[in-house]
Amino acid sequence: MPGRTLPTFPQADVAAHHTAKSCFVTIGTKVYDVTEFLEDHPGGADLILQYAGKDVKEAMEDPISHAHSEAAWEMLDDYLVGFMATEKVMQAVKESNDPFAVLPMEPGKKGMAELEKTDHDAAEDVRARKEVHAAGEEAENSNKALYSTGLSSEADLNKETDYTSDYKRHKFLDLNKPLLPQVWFGGFSKEFYLEQVHRPRHYKGGESAPLFGNFLEPLSKTPWWIVPTLWLPPVIFGTIISAQHLNPLSVPAYWLFGLAFWTITEYVLHRGLFHIDYYLPDNRAAITLHFLLHGIHHYLPMDRLRLVMPPTLFAILATPFWYLAHTVFFYDFWAATCVYCGGIFGYICYDMTHYFLHHKNLPSYYRELKKYHLQHHFMDYENGFGVTSRFWDRVFGTELGPPPVPKVLKAQ
């Protein structure tokens, strides 16, 4: 047991580790050195440093501040460096004839008996902490069932997956090998596939896992800057040409209509195509197509090169909308083109927003949007389909709310 070998820190020593160079946090009596994790924390180092040298249990259980799930709590074990003794307990140790019965923390029955003899208040302090810990675990266990993904939280999106143990445990995909052949030949049922593909994994160093494992590999990767570089020039050109054939007052109206139409298109595509989970045929062709379209993004959500839409896929999906625009606005080719350009600009904004939500620190509005979107990944992939806004989620009743606050017994 770690509690029998790790050191015990006086409370004052723990509180002294409160900087970016040496950052300790506690949960109950457990002490964690999270210095190395500061820069990897999805919420930023400053969020942790607010609690440096302090107990973070309440903050970690706060769904509004920063929701965490089972795997996030388990990840803390990697940073466990010892146990903390409060000032009352340390005083009891000094006065005890058998201090090693009190320490290391948490004390067992013999240690508690020794505390009772030397300092009843200290014993009550330890007992209260144990009750808080037990109540917290019970609340957390009841809360886990609410998470569709079962395993992960926002923090887990950056936690490197142990490929071997993950494969042994789940019998899904081995990240050491090309993924696409495994999906095609895996023989997975739809139910098992959907359960597993929505449990986020993280490839080593934030790199891209092998998909094909051959010369086709580069074709599966798209840097974010490809999107504006490739699609913004034709949008600008199309808008300018259209404006030359339209009433100047009608150009913004048509263009903004296309932009607004994109917002509902974004929602419908995300919910009705990328998350066609219920209606997905239970065969390997459908499962493989699902994996290529969107499943791989949920499986490896922090893969920088498989986050924005590849140009070929976008061209295929965008073509029907060209014909739709010219069918609806049949009376004027240039009006239809202007509408289409507004819609494509909306797509560019969407893909850029999506990428930066996953990988960049953003202004306040986008920080809330980031938190909302990452909940779609780690909490409930069956809701929260809006990426650039949650407007259509509110309209169609798929808006994500914060998970319920666990009821935790407070120490007096």
C-alpha cells in the first residue's frame, strides 16, 4: 500500500509548495505534486495555481468550474507523493508514546486509539476527513452513471493512453497498429463499437495515430491552415463577382442569409450525419465509414491533424449545397452564388473555431464554448451538437447542462 511507504508532510510544508516551480495540492490527507502537469492542464496552469498548497477536492467536484470523471481522479495517483498531517495531528504525534501508530496517514484502528488518548480533537479531525472521503466516493460513483462516455473527462483528453493496457482491457483498437484495418476486420458489433469509439484516447506526444500504415497516411492528415488557405480565396472571389451582378443593398442580405443557413447546417450535419448512431447499420462497412467521418475524432479528439475536415471530404459534402442554393434561388444565378459563399465562409469559421476550441487558449466567450464542446466529448456525445454556438441545441432540446453537484459531507 502506498500509505505504508510514502512520507508524511506537515500541513505547513504542503502549503509552502504553492508556485509554478513546485506545486502541491491535496485531497483529504493525500498530497500530490502536480508541478509537471501544470502546462498540460486543459484549463490552464493558473486554474491549478489558485489551489496550490490547498485542498482541491471541492474544486474538482464542481461541475461548473471544471468537471472531472473517474479517469481524471485515477490520473492523480501518478502524482501522489505522500500524505499530509494537520497541525493537530502533528501535535498528537509529538505527545504520543507511539508516534508510528499515528503515522503514516491515514491511521488505522490502533492509530485512532492513540489519537483519542493524546488529543481527542485531532482524532475527530481525522475521522471527519475519512467521512468526507467516503461520502465523496459514494457521490462520485453515483455520478459516473450520468456520463455517456464512461471513462473520460476534459482533463483526460490530454492524458496519454497506455496502448497495451488499453487494448488488453477493452479489446478494441491497438494504437500501436494502423487503425483502419482493425476497424474493418475487427468484427465489432455496433453497440460495442459506439461504446468504445466514444471513450477518448490520447496518442503519445499529441501525434497522429497510424490510420493506413502505408503511403496513404499523409492523405489522412489536414493541418488547420489548409482550410482558410484553400477555401477563403474562392469565397472572396465568388462574393466579389456576385456583387458586380447584384443590387448593392441585396449583397449583404444574400451573403448573411448563407452565413445564417450554415449554422443550422452545422447542427444538422453534426447530429444527423456524424452522429447517426441510432440508425447506423450494424455492419463493418457502415462502422468503418462512421469511423472515418467522425468516429476517429471522438476516439482521438486531440489529434491536431485529423480535426478539421479534409478538402476532399468537404468538396463532396459541399457539392449538394451548391445545387440546393441554385435550386432555391433559381431566379438569379449570382444571388445563389452569393448565398453559397456566405455559407462556405460559415464553414471556414466553424472549422477554425473547432480546431482552436481543442488546442488554444481563447477569450472568455470562447472559453465557455470550449468547455461546452469538450463536454460533448467527455460527458455526453448524444447532446451538445453546436460547435460555433449552442443556439440550435436550445431550439431542438439537445443543450448540455452541467452535471449535478455531488452531495458531499462537509467536515465541521
